[in-house]
Amino acid sequence: MAEGKHSKTVTMLVAMVFFMSGFSFALVPLYDVFCEVTGLNGKTAEGPAAISKAQVDTDRTVKVQFLTNLNNQAPWKFKADVYEMKVHPGQMYETSFYAQNLTADKKVAQAVASVSPGLAAEHFNKTECFCFNEQAFEANEGKDMPLRFMVNPELPKEITTLTLSYTFFELDKLAKQ
Amino acid sequence: MSEAVAHDDHDHGPEKGLMRWVRTTNHKDIGTLYLLFSLAMFMFGGAMAMVIRMELFQPGLQVVDPHFFNQMTTMHALVMVFGAVMPAFVGLANWLIPMMIGAPDMALPRMNNWSFWILPFAFTMLASTLFMDGGAPAGGWTMYAPLVLQTGDAFPFLIFAVHLLGISSVMGAINVVATIMNMRAPGMTLMKMPLFVWTWFITAYLLIAVMPVFAGAVTMLLTDKFFGTSFFNAAGGGDPVMFQHIFWFFGHPEVYIMILPAFGVVSAIIPTFARKPLFGYSSMVYATASIAFLSFIVWAHHMFTVGMPLAGELFFMYATMMIAVPTGVKVFNWVSTMWKGSMTFETPMLFSIAFVVLFTVGGLSGLMMSITPVDFQYHDTYFIVAHFHYTLVTGSVFSIMAAAYYWMPKWTGNMYNEKLGKIHFWLSAIFVNVLFFPQHFLGLAGMPRRIPDYSVQFTDWNMVSSIGGFGFGLSQLLFCYIVYATIRGGEKATDQVWEGATGLEFEQLPSPAPYHSFNTAPEVK
């Protein structure tokens, strides 16, 4: 049949289709790389930063603000113990957040962190954070959750205020959806 | 059996009865199926638009509840984009490309049959969601995560319908490319091809490049919902904004998929009725190719407000503005083709001139929106709705109607009723402006899109817009009648049909075009 003379063209075109299908999934890791380079989204590291002995820059003070959000108005209490800290780059600080499960069921939750401005995200080092793991809560249980962090002295000079925002996601509900 | 093929010893006419349409591999039959299917979907999607305009006729909730309203806006867009505009252009491609390049049929006739017959199944699946628990998809045709993940039982139907539509368009596109690359008559060099063939050639590559990306994106939605992945779920390390990036990487070339063939249609019609060859043929080809290339690097202008680095906003702003250059070349060429031509104003020409004027209106509002800071005001308002309806209705749909009037005499052998055609044109052209022009004002005044109710200060223009909508909707019934009457009979068309018509289909084939044409390749001068 006529298909014979088209087989080369069609093979090439079908290969393009497969290539572009692969490309659509390759966009997922590419997107992360892109975000890291541009600081888009202010994603912070998902694991603890190595404890480094950086020079404390006492001449410089950076304001760090803490925000807490609940995803989908989930029945939780979630707040920062202090809303704002004045910190010196290079020095280690500790603060804590309080979360309470307001329901009579066991719940698992995950906090997701984001730093604004986005380009500052890579200079905000957390050595301990409740956001590294899923957090399990008994019914009506409330607990204090610690955060240890250091602002890297390499933080660009023009940034004087950092906002760290946590969004609390309830995981049980996601699993059931 | 047609007389014209009687001398063709090994040929036979169409099969008798309904099975002809199911089993056909003939490009003309499949073209007809596509065009009629698209007309049916145009009326179906139009009915949903009428519900939208009825609800927006006055403030408050009168006709439908907000959830159903959202289903209407979502389904209207899906049906019009994937059911009306795209199949109509594939139908035109099927009918015209083989006749224009002197080929006996499409390259892969069996696959051609399959790519059409997937469509009715896909749309049955999509339409059936209207009757499901939780209703049809209501999160907007762009299917933004995480909102779309709240869709009820309709969700998997939506995803699989999109998969089927993607498969159908990709198969259609492969067929078009193979036909154009391998089946041109001797002497039909690439730079001699009619512009409709050229624009479709480029469109087909766009389809092949972006439909798989779209399929990938909706597959990720599917696994996020049912298989516990977190592509777009922040709690699991994903990112909802990534969906918008992947979607618009498909979505922007998609809007050119819906307009490039329209450029081809208009470039065929205007020279005929201006009785002058097309001005700047090769610049038209290069302009089309540059628009296609640029379409891949401008996607984020749909999401300026989502949060982007300043450098990104500037890049996408300048890249978007650059598209105005090749588009301007095209508009200039059409106007120059008409300049000092011996113009007559038959219905296809009227629709084409309206296309040039009104598509430019849509293009200019697009240029306004490309400016990042002002887009922050326009984003998600009726200004956007006005913009893309000018490009898609007075752009794509008007060009499809122009094409239908222009080539119907060649397809059926009968002239349409010129008086009714002109009435249809004037009703459409007036009402479509009454319908969409006020939406510019509404958007600038701050009326958001996708809402069933609005503040009272928007009442007057919404009422005007709704009246235009009902008028435009009703006028299309006249179009259906004209198509029906032309298929049934009418004054016989000459072989050339139009005094100034050129191209193989008008110069070398009788009217109606025989069931099998160009079994021996024509002579191309």
C-alpha cells in the first residue's frame, strides 16, 4: 500500500511525539532546577543544613518574620511563638511554633516552608525544622515544634527583611481524596 | 456515481448507505464528517454560551446556580476549542490539502478515518459528565491544579476525553505532514504551495510538538488525584504553579494552532475577490513560521500575576510584543492585496475583510495585555474574555465561515444563496460586536471573568452584551439552514466558481469535485 513511501516520514513524526511526551515529564525536574537558579517560589532545602562555623556579622541586622497558614482551612491551630526576630547573619537562633489538632481524630500533617524574597531562600539555613518530617498528632493534641536556623552571611546586602512562611497541610485528608 | 470519474477505469464511487460514513477512507468524506461534526459542536457549545449570557443578563442569580454556571463556562471553552474550531480546520485540511497540492488522497487514509471517529466518543464522554454526581468539570478549561482536583466523578472522564482528543489531533497532524511532504504533484515546490497548505504544514508541527505535553500534564493531574503522586501538591514537594507553566507551554502554541490555518484561508480568499495575486507570498510564509517559533517562548504571559522574577516578566513581555511584528506583516500584506484591486464583496470576501479588521482589534488588545504592569489590571477580567473572543470568534470562526462559503460550491457543486449569505454576514458581524465590544469596557471597569453574579454598575453593558449574544446565536441558525440548502441543491456552480479564483482545485477540477480526484498527478505550471 501507499504506507511504504510514508514510513520514513511517519516514523520521524511519531518519534517527535514520543520525544515531546518525554519532554513534558522532563519539565518537572527542569522546573525545580529553574526555580533554584532564579529563586522562584522561595523553596527552602527539604533536609537539615550542615552546621557551619560562619563568621558572625554583628554589624548587620536582618529582620526575620514568621507567617503561618493553614491549607484548605483545615481544623488546626497553628501559630509562631514569636512573629519577628532581629538576627545577625552567621549566628544560630532557635524559636518554636505551636500546632494543635482541633479534631477528635488522629492526624498527620506536613508543614511546607517558603521564603520571601525568593532569592534569599538559599541563604536561609535550617539545621532543625519540624517541616523536615511529617508530624503525627493524637486527637486534640497540641505541641511545640522547634526551629533552629541561621541566616547565611552571604545573603545579598540589599535584603534587610526575610519572611518565612509555613503552610500546614493535613495529610490524612489528602490520602483519602 | 459521479460522471467525472466514469473514465477512470479502476475507480468506484462511495459505498451506499450509512456504513459509507463509518468505513470511509476518502479525504472528502472525512472532511465532510469533520466539518459537520464541528458545526454540531459549535451549536452545542453555543447553547452553553447562551446559558452564560442569560445568567449575566442582569445582576443576581436568576437562571442557574453558580456551580452549574461554572460548568457552563468550562464546558463551553472545551467544546468550542477542541470540538468546534480545531475539527473545523482539520476538516478543511482534509478537503483542501490533497486538492490543492494535486494528491489523490491523504497519505494515511485509514488513520484518517480513525482520527475522526475518535472524536464523537471523546465528546460523548465529555458531555456525559453533565449528568454525573457533582456535575461536569467546573474549574475552568485550563484545569488549574489544585482546583480541578476537586472535580467529582467527572474528573477521569475529563482527563481521558482530553487524551482522546490529543490522540486524534496528533494523528491528523501526522497525516497532514506526510501528505504535504510526500504527495505533492510534480512541479508543486514548497514555495508554490497555496498559503492554506503552508499554514497547515506549520500548524501540524505545532500540534505534534505540544499535544503530547498537554497529554503529559493531564496525566500528572490524573496520577495526583488517584495514585498519590505530588506533581502539583505542595504538601508532597510539588508545585501547583508548575501546572500553569506546563499547561501554557501547550496552551500558547494551541492558540496559534487555532489561528494559523485561518490566516491561510484568508490569504486564499482575499486575492480571489481583489483579483490580484497575494501581496508578499514569501513574507507570509516566513511570518507564519516566525509566529510558530515565537509561540513557544511566550507562554508565561498568561501568568504574569503568578509571581515571577522581574527578568522573567521582562523576557516574556518583550517576546510577546515581538509577535506583533510578523502578525503586522500579515495584516499589511492582506491590505496591500486589496489595494487598488477590482474588489467585489461576495459573502466569503465580506467575512474575510471582517476577519482582517476584527482580528486586528483582538490583536491590539493582546498587545495591550503583553505589557506586564498593565496586565496586572487586565488579568482575569472581562477584558481578557473580550480579547480572546475577538481573536477566536471574529478570527477563527469568521475564517471558517468564509472558507465554508468560498469552497462549498466546489464541494457540493451548488452555489449557496448569496442574499441569505450576506444577511448572515451582516447579522453576525453586527451582533458579534454588540456581544464582545462592551466586554472591553466591563473588563477595564474591573468585572472579573468566570462569575455568575456581578456588581450593579456592570448591568448596562452586560445587558447589551447578552442581547448581542442572543442575536449572534440566532444568526447561526441561518448559517445551518444555508449549509443545508446548499447541500440539497441550488444554482449550479461553474468549475472555476469565482471569477478570480486560482489554485488546482478551481482550475483543474470540475464542480462538484469528483469523489476521486488527481489519480494522475496534474500539471503544475
